[in-house]
Amino acid sequence: MARKKAKKAKKPVKFKTITFKVTARQKKSLVNFCRSRRTTPTKLIKKAIRPMLDNYAGLKTTSLPPVALNQLELF
């Protein structure tokens, strides 16, 4: 009789807090939109930015060489 392997414990998800400011009018619009769609502002914002963030977690960025302040931009 073969023994079953024990399942590995899932690694807990770490969350980070991001804050940004909106105007009173934008906040009111956000709340009204969420009420009409029966969702929360957090879910709405996460759903809106998910396509932009899904595939960029492991992407390595390259930095451009610094440009001298007195250099003219011709093109």
C-alpha cells in the first residue's frame, strides 16, 4: 500500500499598502459608480489596474544613460 504525500503548506500572500489622493468630487463619483455596480472601490480600482500589472512583476528594467543638462535635443 502506497502512502500519500503530505501537502505543502501554502506560502502566505504579502500585501503592501498604496495610497493616493482624489478630490472630493472624484470620491463621490467613485462611491456612486460602485453603488450602481454593487461593488467596492477597492475591487473596482484593483480590477482597473490588473491588466497593466499582471505581467510586469518579474520584468527587469534598464536604465537610460544620463543626459547632460546642457545637451540640446535635436530630434
